[in-house]
Amino acid sequence: MTSEVEHYPVLHREIVDTFKDIDGNIIVDATVGGAGHSYLLLKNFPEKKIIGIDKDEYALKRAKERLKDFEGRYTLVKSSYKDIDEILDKLGFDKAHGFLFDLGVSMFQLKNQRGFSFQRDDFLDMRMDKDQKLTAYDVVNTYPEHMLENIIKKYGEERFSKRIAKSIVEHRKKRPIQTTKDLENIIFHAYPRKARYGRIHPATRTFQAIRIEVNNELEELELALKKAIERLDKGGRIAVISFHSLEDRIAKNLFKEYGKLKKIKNLTKKPIVPKEDEIKENPPSRSAKLRIAERI
Ligand SMILES: C[S@@+](CC[C@H](N)C(=O)[O-])C[C@H]1O[C@@H](n2cnc3c(N)ncnc32)[C@H](O)[C@@H]1O
């Protein structure tokens, strides 16, 4: 084990179960990350192969290390999952038999100097793809106040979005807001005094909102899920693990819509959530929700 934090694959037993009985061997891990899930799938199913996608170059480096015992059974691609159809075309696959989306950021992204976390003091970056131009710094320092307010409200579901956007704009007039701690501090003081010490830290929702904006997360997710459903072979399964209500709603609504079109059968009327023992071992799994559908 390296000195860096290992990512613990969320709902790993349930994911292995999901792909246990599918016909066909090609599974697309659309968010391969540190390859925690892919490793388990390759280990448990010797006949299966993985196409692992990630936007983050560093994640792919880690995935390659993790999967070193399975040479020849996996292909790693640096891309957004929104281009899942082009990726399959390029690799010569018409259909896949499984798709896995494990959304959000991984532990190693949070613990490295990537600007995702207000627990650390880093440059306000938040890009998953380092080749992309737009950073959190740009969003925070250049977006007009009304856009900031909208983003924080919509993507953060933050009730104090107006106060936070106003305070950001006031502060950046004096000097640019450079780091995660600068931003955390501004948000904390923009909160009404009485609300500052609630269940979650005041900066949590705003950081989520800015991350979603920087990485265009919701649009890309919707596009990718639609493409994945179309490219899923009959009897194949798609699994989506989400960590907040906006992502979960996208999966839920699409499964409903494609269910009505008789393209898929929803296998989880209610999402699967981690059991007590998993939450104890891995507290961040607490908010995970898994939805599974099968192509008909
Ligand atoms: C929670 S982690 C996945 C962890 C992985 N399942 C494991 O077991 O190690 C999510 C990963 O998705 C990647 N990601 C986020 N948005 C993406 C996108 N649009 N396209 C491709 N990868 C994306 C992130 O870079 C991150 O590595």
C-alpha cells in the first residue's frame, strides 16, 4: 500500500452482484478512478473485460497500477464519459454488457492539492480534467453575482445562496479569492451567525455547486446515461452510484423515461444504500445511492 489514501469502493458487494449474471463480458467502468470496482470485477469474473474511463490523468495512472495483475483484460481511456459512444466505436464495440457510474470525486482527489476540499488550503482548482481551462478560481472571481447565486442555489441547494454570492463579489473587489480556505472563510461569515454550526459545514453546499459547474457534471451525466442505455446489450445492466440528490434524480428520471419506452427494466424501485457495517468502515459511503436497470 502506498502512503496515499486508498479509495474504498462504495457498495462493492452490491456492484459485484449486479454484474454477476449478465450475458457477455464487456463492462464499461465509466468512472474508473483508482479502479477499486474494476479490480473486484476482474478478480471475481475471470472471463470479463473492462473498459475504464476517467477524465483525470492521475486517476488513470492509479488505475493502471491497481490493475497490473490483469494485463490484457482492461483498456483505459482518458475522456469524459459523455463521449462513451465514440469510445466504444473507436475500440470496435457496438454494445457493452455492463456500465458502471460511480459519481463524484474520489478520496485521492479530495486529499491531494486539487482544490476540491475546504479541509485543506489549496489553490481553487476543482478541475477533474487538468487539460480543461475553466477552474473554480475563474468561476469564483469572474462570474457575475446573479450567475454565482443561481449556481449555488441550483447545484448546491443552498438556502443562503444570495448572501454567499454577494459576499464573494464584495471580497473579490478587494483582491482575488485564491484558495479553498479563503473561500471557506467568506462563506462561513456570509452565513447568519445562528446557522454557522449546523449538521454540515456552511461551505459544503457551495463547494459542491462550484465543483458541478467547473466540471459540467450534471449535463455530462445525463448525456452519458442516455448513450450508455442505447449501447447496452439485451440483458446487460447499468449501475449508477450517486452521492447527492441532483445526480440521483437524473438517474431516477432517466430510468423511468426509458422504462416507459420499454428499453430498460428498473431493478431498484428504491435505491440501494450501504449497510451499517459499510458506513462504519467507510463513513463517506453514508450518502451513496445505487440504482440498477437492465436492458430489455
Ligand atoms: C468516486 S470516483 C470513482 C472511484 C472508482 N469507482 C473506484 O472504485 O476507485 C469518481 C471518478 O469519476 C471521475 N469522473 C468524474 N466525472 C467524470 C466524467 N465526466 N467523465 C469521466 N470521468 C469522470 C473522477 O475523475 C473520479 O476519478
